Amino acid sequence: MLMTPLQKLQEQFSSQITETHAFRGDETAVIRPEALKAVAQFLKETPELDFNFLMDLSAVDYLFFAGGRIQKPFRFEVVYHFYSLKHNYRIRIKVPVDEKQAEVDSLCDLWASANWYEREVWDMFGIKFKGHPNLKRILMYEEFQGHPLRKDYPYNKRQPLIGPTY
Amino acid sequence: MSLSSPSGFFTSSLKHALGWARKFSIFQYPFVTACCGMEYMATNCAHYDQDRFGAGFPRFSPRQSDVLFVVGTISHKMAPVLKTVYDQMCEPKWVVAFGVCTCTGGFYDNYATVMGIDTIIPVDIYIPGCPPRPENVLDGLMKLQDKIQRGEQSRTLYDPHTKKGRPAELQGSYTIENHIKHIESH
């Protein structure tokens, strides 16, 4: 029987994958942060996988998750969605990120489109990307203090460039 | 108009004629940032035909326009640009806040959105609505024409602390606290 991309990944990185699920084809693997670069390279450069398209890169802040009822051992999760144009495969990779050392490896050298995505995640969540060529804010202005999509940022704390502060 | 003194007769008549000329030759600067722009285009096109009111000629240079139509949400990042465009316009100039986002911030109450452009630049006519219907826009345009005819211009900003400088109908705008209270009361 043909192996799914997730099964191939599990076979290759069994010790680095902490959790998987594949409900109706949404194949997801949670991996250790230190394995991200190797996993990404494997997904991109294995001919029978050939994930040549980074569809989305985003992050989740689990502070106060489910009203504080669910406490995760990590604060953030960076989520990657990959797509293989050749084989019509999709896979989702999640990387837990600690609050104190909010940093993961950059994938800019593998997928050029990661550049702006990673800048957006840095801007909104304050997660750094090691090896990024130009990690600066992309949506907010340089004068903005803090990262607005972090759950501990007050939702209506405004930092106007001109006009009154209110 | 005063007919009592010759000089008064002359100046007030000139003012009247100027107002008449200005209100039927509005060169607008459409500062379109968001979805309200579609409604603005609908108003400008053949069916509603803003050109009937002499306002059918959008200029994309602030130097050549005399009414600034701010159409769509203004973010704090965009605010200095809007202020620059306003400052570049020659007198006399008027500002129309098109859509509720420009009037009060609308349903946005967050880190990114300016809570009403009248905190940055003076606003002459507020056209709330999400988006306003073309009839609303034309009503606002006619009110603006009346204002131009009278030779009036708004010069004051809204102060969010004292709540002065904005029509009472637009006060008490959307906040998340009020929204949560509203949900919990049902």
C-alpha cells in the first residue's frame, strides 16, 4: 500500500515527532523545534514528496487557552502548511515554541515565500526566526511597541503615530 | 444678504456666487482604503450618477481637489498619509467621512484602527453606514453643497477625552465592553 506523506515523515523522523493526527486527510505532525530544518528539507527535497509550495505560515498563542482551563507546556505554536503541486499532497507541521526563548529556524533559504510570512509572525507574535535575512516588522510601523496578536497585549491599546492617544 | 449698504451688497453677493460656483464644481479626492470604495464607485457610476451634482470628476492629486472623500477604514499606519494628503490640499477644502469606520471607527475597537478620522483632520460631513447606501451618500453630498453655499468649513477636531467635536448621533460608538454587555443581557 502507498504510504501517505505523514507516514513517510514518521518513518524518517520517528524520534522527532511528538504527536500526529490525520482526520480525513488533514495530516498533521507536531515536531521538536530542533528538527524543523531537517524535516522541512526532507519534505521539500524528497522526490516522492516534493512539497514545493509553502502555502501558509502562522502562529498560535495558547496563553489563556480555552479560558485558561487548558494549560500547555509551551506558549506558542508555529504552524506550517505545505503543498506539493506535483503530487497534490498537503501536510501541516506544528512546532511548539517556548515563551522565554521564542525562536525557531527560518525557512527562507528553502522557500522564498517564508520571508514575509516570518516577518508577519515576528510582527504579530514576537517569535524570532533564526537565519532570517531581514527580520523586521511588516504590518505595523517601526514605532509600535509590543506584538499585538499576543494574548497579553490589551486588545484596544492604541499607539497612534499622530493624533490623540485614547 | 444685506441690501442696506452698497459694499455689503457687493461682498455678500460675491460670496453667494462663489458658493454657488463651488458647490456645483466639486473636484473630489477619493481616499479609498476599504470596502466602502465599492459603494463609492456605485454612487459615482451611471445609475446613481454623482455627476448630476457637479461632483463627477475625481482628481487623484490633492493639489487639484477641494473635497476629500475618506472612504474606508483608516489604520494608525495610514493616518500620517491621510494627514499629509489633507495638508496638501489648497483652501477652501472640505472633508467627507464616508462610512462608519471613518466616522467613529465603526465596529473596530482594536490596536490598528483610528477611532474616527475626526481625531486627525476636521470633518465637515459624516455619512455613517456599513456601507452607506448611494442615497445616503447623495444626501450627504447635498448637505455638503448646502454647507459650501453657506461658506462654512469645519476647523475643529474631535477630542476623545472630552467627547467634544462630533455629532451627538455618532457618540456612544461600538466598544467590545458594550458588545459583551449586550450579549450577556440576552
